[in-house]
Amino acid sequence: MEVAQARFPFPPPGHPALSMIDLVQYLLVTDIAQLLEDEPEKNLKWSAAFRHFLSKWLLLFEHHADE
């Protein structure tokens, strides 16, 4: 995501910077795949396959966070 957007993706634009603890909490409670917005002015379009991959990766991440 960071490479495609040419910026650190969290938090989204317009939101204040997050501390490390706030960032981890944000990643655990936010549906990141739903935050992806196409940016036609930057020629950036998120594919359905990437959104699916990201949602599955986040489920794996959440599973390991519970351990």
C-alpha cells in the first residue's frame, strides 16, 4: 500500500498522526480493505483481488494478535 500510494497509508489523509500504540490499535480495529479509495488523479486503482488479499491478510494478522 505504501509503495502504491507513495506515502505511509496510516492514518488516512486528513487525520492526525498516530503514536505507535495508537497505530497498532488502529490496525487492529479498522477494516483496512474498506479504507482503500481509488485515486484517479494519481492513476491509482485498487483491484478487487488486492482488496481480497488485504482482507485475508488482516484476518491472519488478527488471529496472531489474539495468541
